Amino acid sequence: MATIRTAHTVWKGNLTEGSGQTTLDSSGLDTFDVTWKARSEDANGKTSPEELIAAAHSACFSMAFSNGLAGAGYTAEEIRTQAEVDFVPGTGITTSKLTVSAKVPGISEDEFQKLAEDAKTGCPVSGALKGIDIVLEATLES
């Protein structure tokens, strides 16, 4: 059975001068202000679709990596993942760069890199983003 999550946005005005609010309905966590300026220039305390995608991608990758490590017999002490989603006005979203560093006792560098790459391609958010470049930089901490 599928799990469904919902959010909604109310937008007022035109694209460049208008504004909106995006609400995370399923979790009830919060409502976030969105504007074109926050999307195409500085955030200034507002969010953007790209920031929300970055949050989803970093969380999804971390979960997939943790699962892949466990399947190979490893338990990460910590996985820290940052996603940078590039937005080019007039073009769209072009790249999601995942930068991960993790402490994983007993794993070799080669296996760490292989499992990180597997998580990058296997994470469902990566699957949803197949139309863009997904870049991975993975660092095994000692």
C-alpha cells in the first residue's frame, strides 16, 4: 500500500511580485513563506521548491545509505548529508549535489564508495530526479 504525503501552497499575485505560503499538511510541522525573489536570489528567511527538494533528497539518500550499509553488515555511527539543488531561472532545476560524510566502523574505502553510489542511484528521490544531474561526493571519516 502506498504512503501518501501532502503539502499545499496558496499563492497571491503574479510570479515576480507575488508571494505564497507552503504548508506541510501530513506532518503539520509548519507553514513556510515562498517568493520568486527567495527562489531566484537570496532566501531572506523564505524557502523555495528547490530547498524543499534538497531536504527530501538529503533525507532520502541518508536513509538509503543507512539501509545499504546495514545490508552489507555495517552500522554507521553517523551519516551527514547535504544536498545542493541548482535552479537556473528560465532553465529549471539542473543538478542535485549530494555531499556525504559518515563514520562507519570496519568498512573499506572502496566498499564505502560503492555503497554510497548504490544509495545515490537507489534512493527514491534520486529516481524522481532522473532528469537532472545527480553528483555525489562521499567522505569516509575515521
